[in-house]
Amino acid sequence: MASKKTSRYAESGVDIDKANDFISLIKPMVSSTFRRGVLTDIGGFGGLFAIDNDKYPDPVLVSSTDGVGTKLKIAVLCNKHDTIGIDLVAMCVNDIIVCGAQPLFFLDYFSVGKLVTEIAADVVKGIAKGCEISKCSLIGGETAEMPGLYATGDYDIAGFVVGIASRKKLIDGSEIKVGDTIIGIASSGLHSNGYSLVRKICFEELGLSVEDQVEELGCTLGEELLRPTRIYTETLLNLSKNFNIRGAVHITGGGFIDNIPRILPNGCKAVIQNKSWEIPPIFDFLSKKGNVPEEEMFRTFNCGIGMAVIVNAKDADDIMMQLKALGESSYMIGKIVARKSKKTAQVEIKEIQRRRVSDSA
């Protein structure tokens, strides 16, 4: 009787046996991410994680959820699915590391019209890689086969992360003061934001395909658009061990204009010297070919800065030295000034002489 029900369900488009086989396939990838604290293997109803109270006195849990937006369409067009999971983890963990939190565990949600095991396994491979980079355990997830809801080949993914910090180590922006320095840490490119505009410019207006070699980029369009989002967990945790980080900003959807004010006290304003860092070619390409105004570029894209930290000006040089030792490309990109009125914008973009990535970089 059970066999008949399963067979009829499979005829409707949902194959439980295939889903179970998929779980068996990804178990080694998932278990490779386990760190101290994980109490359960995947396959249960819930993932269990024990908190080390000795390591985190007065612990505060920090959580976030996110997806990767229409960058998924690029993965489908390129038929390359083993890095999009890195993006998923990055978009979540970068949002909690700005609070000073160490990621503990991650869960994913993968939904598709018809499960293709090889594609789903590649996605999970990327998620596991992202968890490895951020030292975060992948302790569970959900695979949902939903026929009729997605076009053939399409799927969606979402991620959920929980991290931890001692209350006294939280970074919340409350200590930001006039005179502080803003240090920008380089992105790998577009990361996972603005892809609806990117696709409109590249595919609809310019008529390009992901296989096209783009001279300005030095690679195919697909290679550029699929560059994984940087994960800044280890960098920020290392900095916070030695320095007082007064504020940290993940430059994600909303760019500089919308993200920096999220942590600024009302009496403070950020002045960004927008050409004080090396801007990857993809941003010039989109701005010029798509006729995107500069203000919109700074509100849509990271423009080459994936993470910004706000620090006491006297620490700035030492922090720059540590970032270099950590292998990061970093730049002093601005400062905090007094905000004269609540009607005044909290972010000002100022012009200085431009620097570009050289062709040999």
C-alpha cells in the first residue's frame, strides 16, 4: 500500500526515494563541516548545537537569513552550481560578523520543481565550502520538490545562520565618534547584489551571453558574474581581538547609501572618498555600458568594497597593517564627521582622483 502511494506521488512530480538518496549523497559533505558543539547528524527533525558557556560568558545569539537573488539565473545559464552555495553562506554570515559574532551553525533551504541530484549536490558542495571558510557547521536543511512552481532548470535557495558573541564584545555602532576613520576591505566583484540590473544591461540591452569573452573584464561574462561573494568572518574576528572595532558594515543590497546609516548614531555622518580604492573593472563596465548614474551605482552595488569598518583614527594605520598581513586589500576610504541636521543625509560621496585596477592586477 505504501509503495502505491509513493508511486502515485512520484507520478505527480515528487520523488521521495530520490530525495532520500540525495540526503545520503550529501551526508559526507555536511558532516565535514561539523565543529565542536554539534550534537546531531543530518536527517533528524531538528539540528542540535551546544553552546560553550566557558568560551562565551554572558552569551548573545545573533541570527540572520538571506538568499542570493537572481544570481541564481547566472548559475543556471552557466550550468555551474558548485559556487552559488558559497554566496549563500557569505550573504548570511557577513551580516552577523558585523555584530562581532562567530558563526556557529547554518541551515539551508533548497526548492526546485524537479530534483536533479547532481545539481542539488553541487549546490550543497558550495554551501559546505562556505561553512568551512566561515568555520560554521551545516547542521540541517530542507529540500523541497515543488512541481509546477518553477520553470524547468530553475531553483531557489535560502540560508539561515546563528552565531554567538559575548555581550561585551558586540559591535553595534554605539561607540562611533566624529573623527573616526572608515576602512574598506575589498570585494571580489559584484558579490550577490544588483543582478536584476546586471542581467538587464548585459543580456537585454547589450545582447551578451555568459560564454562571451569581454575584453574589459579579461574573462567571460559568466566567469565574472559567478565570482563567489567574499566571506569576512576570520578577518573581522582577527581584527576584533586586537582592536576596538566601533562599527562594521556589510556593503550589500543598498550599497553604501543605505547600509552605512544602519549603524551610525544620529549625530554622525560618513564622508566616503569614492575613488580612493581600486575599483574592479565590472563596475566601470556596468556604469558606462548601462548608463548608470554614479549615485545609483553607490546605492545598488558594493563598487569594490565588500566590508567597511569604522575605527578610532589613531588605530587606522595599525589596522591597515594587520589587514595586509591577513592577505586583505584594504583602503582608508573615508571618515566620520558631524551631522548638522537630521535632514542631512548620513552618507556623502566625495570625489578624489580615481584609481583603477591595472590590466596586470
